[in-house]
Amino acid sequence: MAEPQSRAQMTSLLSNRVLGRLERLRIVCARRFTNRSRGEHLTGRGGSSNEFSDYRDYVAGDDVRFVDWNAFARLNRPYIKLFEIEEEMHVAILVDASASMLFEDKLLRARQLAAAFGVVGLLGTERVSVTAFNESGAERLRPCTGRASMATLLTFLDRIEAGGLCPLEQGVELFLRRHVGKGVVFVLSDFLTFGDVTATFNRLFSAGLDIFGVQILGPSEIDPDLTADSRLVDCESQTTLDVTAGGDILSIYHEHREAFERELTTLCQQRLGRFVAISSMDDIEWVLFDLLRRRGWLA
């Protein structure tokens, strides 16, 4: 008897086994209110779901359908039952596709994470959009929902190409020109920019988005080998820097890199968001199902 054929792989970015595990996860956000559409995240405002919240006094003009008649019979005073609204959270994903992301598979890891966050959002009945920015501007996957949109999402991510110089703040500006709705934004980047990251994060937060920042660095960016004099070339601006090996050059480098990571962490946390730094060589399953679950991003 012939062996049954295995199910066709949906995407080159994530295995079907990983996609299956993602189905059981949801994105954990700090704010309890998003948009006025229906979804799985609860807001504190009164609404029409089945999730009871509280009582308040009846006032003229209230819908009598929400009067608690049992309480009225006991207390001879009308009270309105309040319910929590089930709302839809917008999951926005920003992929830095500038030339620096081609180094040591950083873009590949960004695309894999974007696929994972997007799939979790779609299966959680959230609205998911993706914006990838490079030297040509910004490519955008318009907001979509539901399992039926998975193929469209994965195809879009498969086709993202990197190139040129597009600072993070410019990519965020292009994204915000067309973005509508509150929720969360995943910023997938190496964050190797000379721009004002604080102002960029302020704009995202002011737009009603909790920031989930993921810094993706290559192994040689995390732990460079400077055993000889070197000339470093910026792949985006083509500027060069001659570095002399020896002395405290490596310790100074690590000190500045770690200080920048702490700064990014603080900027995200101050805006109800989260931040994590990973290597492009870290195992994707470890990142998703161990690191990010321990950090409370996914549950």
C-alpha cells in the first residue's frame, strides 16, 4: 500500500508544524480597548456582548432591554446592566527591508516573525496589515482578516525584497499615512539608524498602537571579530570607517550596543509596549514558543 502523501507546505518561511502550533496562540496586548469592530479583545466600555461587566442607575433615554427587572422587583429601583464590547484589534506589522537587513539573513528572520505574528492575528479574528519599506518606498498588504487571508499574507511576505536606504522613521511615516485603527504594531528591524527613534515611537503610540519592537542582529554584529585592522563599509550609504584592532575597541563596542538595547527597551516599555533583541541565527521555534511566550508576547 502506498504511503499517504504529506500535506503540501504552505510557505517556505515556516513549516506546517510551526503553523499548527501558532493556531493555539494569541497576541497579548496591554490596552483593553481597540476599535469598534467585533473581535476577541474586550474593552471597558458598555456594549452588547454577552460578557457582563457592571450595573449603573437607569437614566431617561436608556434602552429598557438592558434593565435588570429582577433587581427592579427586589429594590423597586431600575438598574441598567453593562456589558463589555468584544472588539477587533488591528495587528500592524512593519518589516524593515533596507539593505542592511540582507546581512546574515536578518530579513529572512524578520519575514518569518512577520508570518508568525500575522498568522496568530488572522486566526484570532484580528485585522492584520503588513508594511515593508525599502529604497522604493513602502509595499503594503491591506488589512485583512480570517483564515482565508493566510495565503495572501504568506505570499506577500515571501516576495519582500531588500535594498537601498530607508531609515526607520521614514518607513514609519509611510505606514502611518495609510494606517487606521488602534491595536499593536510589531516593528521588525535591526534599528541601525541615525534617526530619532524616540520621536518615531511617539508617533506610533499617539496613533493608538502598542509597540512590540524586535531588534534582529547578525551574529557578527552581536559579537564582531576584530583581530586585525579592518575597513567597515555601510551597505546603505557606502560610507567607510577604518577600525584599528586592539585596545578596548571591542569592549567599547559592546558597551554601546548594550546601552542602545536598554534604551530601546525603555522606549517601548514607557509606551505600554515590549522589546526584545535576537540573533538572526536563533532557532525560530525557540524564539516563538520559548522566548516570546516567556516574555508574555504570546499566550
